[in-house]
Amino acid sequence: MPTERFQFQGSEGQQLAAALDTPDGPVRAYALFAHCFTCGKDVLAAKRIAVALAAKGLAVLRFDFTGLGSSEGDFANSTFSSNVADLVRAADHLREAYAAPALLIGHSLGGAAVLAAAHQIAEARAVVTIGAPSDPAHVTGLFAGEVEKIREDGEAGVSLAGRPFTIKRAFLDDIAEHNLMEHVTKLRKALLIMHAPTDDTVGIDNATRIFVAAKHPKSFVSLSGADHLLSDRRDSDYVADVIVAWASRYLDVRKSDESSGESDANREVVVRETRNGKFQQAVTVGPHQLLADEPRASGGDDTGLAPYDLLLAGLGACTSMTMRLYADRKSLPLERTTVTLRHSKIHAEDCVECETRTGMLDQIERVITMEGPLDAEQRKRLMEIADKCPVHRTLSSEVRILSRATD
């Protein structure tokens, strides 16, 4: 599978090295992968799972946390909180460059990190943990003999997986302050917990605590016979297979032959509360995601388009597309169209051509700018075509909205 390597800016300004594994065909959803403690983006488990997921249509971003692999910064100055913040920055980069991650995957301490970061990534609809601890402080068991020295001296050198690292008191203080179970109980996203019963690094009891604390929908899959690092390729391939099968219920990861027959008219728009702020909503249309919110003046946080912004955007896009289709079909020299719209309320009595004579009416002002050497007749005809765009017709005709509650 193709792999794009690049850097993005971390939460503290450092450049973090990243790899984006992408499918050969269309991307059905984006995922963000967090690796294990002191590992890197190219650790076998992370790389194998990412490549396997890419083969099934998911684009997966994996990156080196501060001071690890090819990323800038000093690992000794990193904390669990900084790792969580860097995960959020990675999601921001995906959102800006491609599309926000709909799936979060974390291995070992990376699993704890995605659970802690999930509420800050509104578009994520599903979370997967692999051999994750229920408490970030569990990681201190890897250097238990040095904890007292770190407390007394402020820092100490430790050996982890045969490599030297410096752990500071700030790291211990930071993980002690995290109540991961509080994040789990408020997750409000589908959760898949994968854990090996024989994991001798992070015991299976951690998976039990996470599962009990989580609200539905939640699932558990036993990785029988696997070790903590999923060093057997068959285990990482199995993890990828299960993730795709499980995630298909929550993400748009259907097979090409299933999605190719779906007409535009039948494509659903799903709007779901994120519970971040008062009004923020995650809007999903097939593989596309965006946020909706209200301006601060209306009590929102202005993190996304307001409902009427979305309405005007739909009309503006439809207008421009319809004009483009006509111009291309008639070989008109239309170089570019810009549509500027504004919504307001007016008194019915001020509208001479309106049938309604009392109360307030909705009014949409649409200003269309056409670039190119068009003559007056061509411009007039294009303006007539603008009024024929399907969204314009929908808004100006009788619309029936059927609402029902799910069972």
C-alpha cells in the first residue's frame, strides 16, 4: 500500500514525523493510530496493522510521539498529557489536509491515550484499544525499581526494551493525575477492546475494567495466544480484519460494489451531537465529515458552520455547479463562478411579489459573479439557469419533511 511520509507540528511546536498508509483505491475513512510506550510509528504491530487496514480501504495515520523515532523534542520532557495533546494535533492535521479521523486506534499506552483524547476529536465515531492499560500509571511497572529514585532525584535513567530512556518526576506526577475511567464512562463513541488473556505486560484485568466502565455500544475480542507486541504477523493481520468488520457498523467502510450502486438521492446525511460545547454537531455524509455549531453570539463556540450557513452553502454550490454544467455543454467561455449568499428575515408587507402578506418571511440574497468573456445574452441565460438548480427549486417549492423517532 502507498505510504506518504511527512511532518506536522506537535502541541509544543516540535515537528513530529508521520506516515499515512493509504489504499490503492478510494479512501473509505481515515483512522489515527497511537503506538505503545517508547515504541514508534514503525514498530511492527503499528506498521502491519496500518498496512492491513489500508488494504481494506482505510487510510491510517501513525506518527512518532515527541522524542521518539524521527520526531523532534526530548522524550524526557514528554508526558501522557503531551502525548494526548499530540494525538489531537495529529487529528487536526488530518482534518485540515484530508478528512478528520473517524476511527481512533491505540496500542498499549497508546490505547489509553486515544481514550483520553477521543472527546476532543468530535468526528471520531469509533475507538479501538489493543492491550491497553485501564490506568496510565500502569506503565510505571516497567521501571518500578527506579520510581523512588525518580521521585527523590527528579529524574533517572531506565532501560526499556533494551534501550536507555530518562524518566522525570513530571511524568510520574502527570500520569497520577489522569482518571482514565472518567473518560471511558463519558466516551459516547463505539468502543472495541482487544486484549490477549495471556498478556504478561498489561494484564487482562485492565480490559475488564475498561469494558465494565464503558457504555454501549462496546465489544470485546480476545486475542488468544498473542503477545503484548503482536509480534506474530498473523495476530496483527487478525486484529486488522476484526477492526474493519467491527467498524463497518459505525463507519462508511462498505465494499466498492456495495457503495457504487448507491445513488446521490439515497446517500444519508448523519448529524450527531458531539457533546463538546452546547451546540456542536458532527456531520457525516459518506466519507466526508465536518462540524456544525452556532456563532458565539448565539451561545455556541463557532467551531463549525451554523445551520443556515450549511443551507446557503448548499444553494451556492448547487447554483455554481448547475451553471458550470450548462456552460460546458454549450461551450460558453465561463471561467469561474462565485456565489455570495445572505439570509435574513423581512416583513411580508415589504415584499410586493410575495403571496404571504403578514408576519415575517425568509429572504435569501444571492449575488452571482461570472468571470470570462461572456456577452450580455450569455450572462442573461446563465442567470436564468441559476434559478433552475435543484436546490433552488427545492427551497422555492412546497417541501414535505417527515420526522419519526427511532425505536
